[in-house]
Amino acid sequence: MNSLFSGLSLFQAANSTGSMISTVVMFGAVFAIFYFLIIRPQNKKQKEAQKMIAAIKKGDRIVTIGGIHGVVNSVKDKTVIIKVDDSAKLEFSKSAVATVETRGDDAEAPAPAVEDKKENSK
């Protein structure tokens, strides 16, 4: 009877070691999933936002996180002065810029007229 119990205790010890290894593997898999689905994309998005803010220059059309649309009048170290109307200028922190839409001069310039090829061939 002693031999039967000694065999069971060895089986339980091996089973607990295998269980511990599978638990460690499972935690590693969960961490990898969190890294590739949450952490890595968030870091990419943050780097893109920093590049966008660093590239702001005079004449860019921007939208702030508060929803104010305007054209950049001047850029300082940590702030941006935005022209929102003919006489209204507001100063915002660069971190308050949500998006840079387009260059102000490009958006206001009319598109060049496209000539019809049939008229040119006659």
C-alpha cells in the first residue's frame, strides 16, 4: 500500500510543475497580446502626434482638441497663435492641437482649370 501512495505523490509533484509551466506560458501569451494590441499601437500613435505637432508652421490650418478651427499665425516654443477670424487671434499650447488639416494657402487657392482635350485637338 505504501508503494501506491508514493507513486501518487510523485504524480502530483510532476502535475504541479507542469501546471506552473503552463501558467507562466499563459501569462506570457496574455502579455504578448496586450503588447501587440494595446501598447504598441498607442506608442505609434503618440509618436505620430509628436511629429505632427513638431511640423506645425505658419499658414497651416489646424483644429484644436476643443474643436476650434483656425490658421496658424505664428509658432513659439510651446505655444501656437491661431487666427480664427479677421481680427481674432488665440494662443494655445501646442499639445492642444488635435489635427493639422491642410496648408492654409493650398486650401484657399482655386484648383487649376482642366482643359478639354477635344478642344485642343481641333
